[in-house]
Amino acid sequence: MRAAVAGFAIGVAWLQQQASLPDQPVLWLLAALALLTGLSLRWPERAQEFTLYKIPTRLLFGALLGVVWATLFALHYLHQGLPPEWEGKDVTLTGTVASLPNRFEQGVRFHFVVERAQNGDEIISGMPPKVSLSWYEGFRDRMQPAPEVRAGERWQLTARLKRPHGDANPHGFDYESWLLEQDLRATGYVRPDDKALLKNRRLDPFVISPGSLVERARGWLRERIVAALPDKKYAGVLVALVVGDQRAISQSDWAVFNRSGISHLVSISGLHITLIAGLFAALASALWRRSFFTGARLPLILPAQKVAALAGAAMALLYVLLAGFGVPAQRTLYMLSVVAAALWFGRIAHVSHLLSAALGVTLLLDPWAVLWPGFWLSFGAVAAILYASVGRTMPNRGGEATLKQRALDTLKTATRTQTAVTLGLVPLTMLLFGQISVIGPIANAVAIPLVSFVVMPLALLGSVLPQPLSGWVLNLSHFFMEALASALGWMTSWPQAVWSAPLPSAGIFLFALIGTAWMLAPRGWPSRWLGAAGWLPLVLNAPTHPAEGEMWVTAFDVGQGSAVLVETERHRLLFDAGPFYSPESDGGNRVILPYLKARGIHALEAMVVSHNDSDHSGGALSVMQSVPVGWLASSLAPDTPIVRAASGHYRCETGQGWSWDGVRFEMLHPTTGSYASAKWKPNARSCMLKVTAGGRSILLPGDIEVLQEDELTGSIPEKLLATVLLAPHHGSGTSSSQVFLQAVRPEIALFQVGYLNRYGHPRRDVYDRYGGMGIERIRTDESGAVTMKFGETLTVSRYRQDQARYWHGR
């Protein structure tokens, strides 16, 4: 069983790395091979003689089955996509709110189960069964407050939908795969009533269904906690512990939890579910043994052990449903269910069989789980504990043990377990996140008992108690959480609280994994300390960089905005920092910083913010607050927050220039006199930077328009010649004149634009103008992030093509 499940996991994981799904003939062939392989396992009569044969055969059988199952699963859900002819068009949807609504500053966001779709009186077929909708407070310049939306309500809504699409960047979040896993085959926004085909209105206050009941219960608990803790900083943490909704936790708090290594506790984790299930199992057993004090002799009818197993499994299921059914919660539920079944039927299950069963069921129900760090960390932690505990049982002291001895034994077991998890997850954590919390063991030693035995139980109890008891208990829970967060904030301020390095290669990761296995090997294994040598490549892993005189340029996919990283041998410059999305999210913290961290880039020598439009400057503060920036050049006013936050600021002016590692940087715009004139708009005063390595260069013009292009072609035409041009103003109709393009004569033009953006960038006639001149055109909404390496040759890589997955653009 264990070999087959391991093979199943390998097959599922392999498929999720493919650019396309197997076609029908190949799928039938794989299914036939899986069947034949499964039948062949029954041929040998004596298992001992065929052990070497059976293990690889079971692995192969599981792998083939995993590929077939994951393919069928994907085909089913991909088939539910939005028809292309309805993308970007208004449709009226009738259906129910299917998730806990997320209220944010600009409106509310929720999942919507579609019962009927229509365009006026025309009924539309083939609509996705579930979509993600945003209802904004304002539409363009009109303010219309979004109504209160609750799970389980039936609404009629006119929405504009689009197919799943997200930013595609190296080391970034794959939004499209997340939507696929959630069965959200379209996203969109609700149109205001004055633009709606049919008026937006609530049809029913509640539609009874299992999902609606669960989500409404989660909403009720969340509202009670928020109402009892108004304006409390860590109310969102208590909500996360009770119902698994982490959206109210601020980015600054997440930074503290991640740096201290306790982020796994700020959610409904496997440990929490096990504690709750164990508590209710013990309570049910005690009451059943006493027949609820009725004298009915219930244990003679049904053993108390079976009642305890049933109660624990039922409570685990209830808590997991409230948690939103995340992977760690699923794994724990399946393991507890197998234990309960073993107790119920009188069968003893080995722990490794429990882990295999949980792994198999998790991937059977959700093959996309392998795409998320939580899956690997969850199963990796349990595997590390099992591996490290082999041959290391605690002595059985029987009834003679004193309370002190039992406490010491418990402490030793907890210390050994925490050590196994901490060391065992080092290679995996570095592969996934590129950093290790040095203070993690200390922080977890304090946080695990405090959160698990104090904060979480009080939060659960307070969420269901009547007032005023509810408020008192929840405030007490918040007090302990606030104290813990304060201590963690102090610890994470230490200079060496976190150790980070570039993400390791596959070879470095495997070498570190072997070393870790050697260190955690069972007692009697020779020289276990030698395993630490396996970590040396991990520790010594250094960031990659261009050679002298060469440069790398990365144009990020930030949606409708601009952000370009220029790297030389020993220096990095960021030109623009992407757009502002929301108070908690921007191009800086969502795209640029994850990329820098994964590459092991801990500082920038310079940043240029071309002008004061939020699609270019929106992420600048996030970047400057997270990594040191040597100096800033911009056309911003001196009193803007970005300029005030800079360690050194220079105004962009024509004639400025410098050289780094054999690469030449020149500022071509704006002129010094433009700052004295009030008629210049931010676009017109955009910083224009030209970077040259060898005989090739890239021109970064910001959002200059035709008037500035004419001035440049008339004053410094010889300076404009470039190999690559970042299309001015995203290819709008006010830029990229014929004269300007003839002066630049680029081989390649980059268009940093958002998918189906409301500005219509790049405009069709402008885009055709580039094509008519024989210029290669690359759009980030189609190619994802673009990486160009300027050396003896110019190489261009497109992220969506190089890292293509079968769900991209589907």
C-alpha cells in the first residue's frame, strides 16, 4: 500500500509540472498500463521471493494511476471554463453566495455558485458553475456602496467576467492554479445598477444547503469575534484560529509570524485539530463510561472506546469544515479518521499506514494540493517525526513514575519532536521560501503551548458563549495573543533572527536532504554528526549575477503597471515598482520582493521611480521598507512619502550618467527646466533611462507622450537608438509616434500591460505600428515576466512559455 501511494503521489506531482495534458490515446494507453501493472502484482505466489519485484511494480502502478487520475480530474474542471465569446461582456447571473465574503477597503469579494446566466431575455449555456466576484464601492468616478452580502443568500447580479488570469513571474504566486483548485473558472466584478442589464437584487435571504450552512456558521462566528474585539489588533488572528479565515491578518503581522517560524500556528493546524478531537473523545468516553450518570450501563451496549473514536472523528470533521478544509486540516482529518476506523473495527494501524492513507485520500480529492507549500510542509513534518522516532521509545515507568518523572519524559519527547521537525524541514523550507527562522525553535517552544492550550481554546469558547461572557473570554484570549506577538516582534528585530539564501537547485536540495536524513537516523547509525556536511552547499549557495560588462533585465508581469530590474555584475537597479492594488498589496510586496528573496538579493544599489502614477510608484514604499536601497532618482515632489523614505534622493535630469561594472546608464529625460513649470503633468515629466551593455541597450521611457517624443527626437536623436524599447505609456494612443520609433529603431518592444485592462492598452493601431516596422512585440499579459540577458548575444525568455503549465490561459 505504502509503495503504491508513494507512486500515486509521484504521478500526480509529475502531471502538475506539464505544459499540456495527455491526449485521449495516450490517456487510454496509460490507463491500460496501470491495469496490467496492477494485475501483475497478483502473479507471484510467494511474496518473500518477489519483494524486489513488488516494490518497484507498486510504485509504477501508483504513478500510472496518479497520472491518469490527475488528468481526468483536470479535464473535468477545465471543461467548465468561461466561453471565450462571453469574456469581457456583461451577463446577469442568478445564484448563491458560496463563501465567507471578504470585506476590503474598496468593496467586498465572494464566491458565487451560478444557477442561471442570461443576457437580457436570452439564457446562456455553458457558464462556469462557480465564479469569483468583486463588488466595488465605487465605479470609476461614481461612489455606490456595496451592500452587505452573506453566505447562502441568493442574488441576481449583472457582472462582467473574464477567464482565469494572473500575473506570471518567477517565484511568484500562481493565481491561475489556485483558481483551478477552488473550481473558480471565471472572475469578474458586479456592474453598478445604472449599467446593469437587470437590476442587482437579493432574491432570497438564505438557501439551505450543506455548504451554505457551514459558511453561514463560519460567518456568524467571525462576526461575534469581530464585534467583541472592535479595533483590536489581533482579532484577525483569533478569527483565523476559529474559522480559518486569515484575510484580516495584516502583512506586517505575517512578516513577524514568518520570521519567527510560527505561521503554522496562526491557523487551524493539525495540532489544533488533534487537541480538539482528543478533548472531545476523552469527554465522550468519560461520560459514556458513567452512562451520563443515569445508571443505564451504556458501555455494555457499545464500548466507550468506540464512542470516543466516533466523537473525536466527528468533532475533527466539524472543526475542519469550519477551517475551510485546508491541506494540513485535511491530512489530520484523514489520519484521525483512519485511527477511529481502526479502533472501531478492532484493527491496529501502523503510523506509516496512517500517513500513507492520509496522503492518498488528500491527493485523490485534490490533486492540485502538491502545488502548495502547506502540503509538503505538513506531510514533511509528520514524516520527519516518524523517521526520527524509529527505535527511540520512551521508557515505560508504569505506575511507579512520579509526576516529576512523567513531566521530564514529556518534556524530552516534546524536545525531541521539535528538534526532528526543525532539522527535518530545513532543506524543504529553504527550497520553498529561501529562508530559515533561526529563532524558530525558541519561538515555537513558547508559542506552541501558549497558542494551543490557551489562546485557541479561549477563542473557541468565547466565540460560542453568550454575552457578556463571550466578550470577557475573547478579550482574555486576545491579551495572551498580544503578549505573544509583542515578544515575537522583539525577537524578530534581532539582526540574525532569520537566515536567508537563494533558492537551492535540485542537486543542492537533494544533498541537504541526504545530510538531514543522516543526522536524524535511528540510534546506532555511525557518525550522525557528519550529516551536517550535507548542508554546506545550502549555506554557501550564492546569488547568480551577470559577468563583467553584461547585464540582465527582468520586466515583471505586474498587471497594468511597470517594474523592471536591471542587474550588472555587482549592482542592481529597479526602474519603477509596479502598481498599487490595495492597502495590503502592491507590485512591490506581491511580485518584486518574492523574486528578490528567491534570488538571494538583499539590497538594491538604486531605484528610479519614473513619475507619480500609482501604476509605476505603487510598490516603491514596500520595496524600500523591506530591502536597503542605496539611493532614489525620481521626478516626484520632495514632500511625497516615497522621497521622504529614501536614504538619498536625486531629481532625474537630462545629462546624468554613471557606469557600473562596464555597463553605462544615461538619463535622457526630463530637462532641468521642466521642474520649474506647472504645466507639465506627471506623465510628461517621466524619467527616461537608457542602459547600454556592449553594443546593445534598452530604453526605459516611463509614460512620456508624443510631445516629449518629438522634443527628444529633435534634440538628442543620436541618444535614442536602442535594441529594446519599453513601449512608452504601455502602448497608449498618446505615445509611440512613427518618428520616435524610427529614431529608436528597436529590435524588440516590451508592452507591460494588464490582461483585458480597462484602458485598452496597447491600442490596436499603435500595436500594429510596431509590427509594421518589423519590431518583435512582447506583451507581459501574454508572456508573463520577460528576462533578457545582454552579452555577446541577446537572449530573451518568456516565463509563460518557459514554465508553461496546462492550466495557463485556460
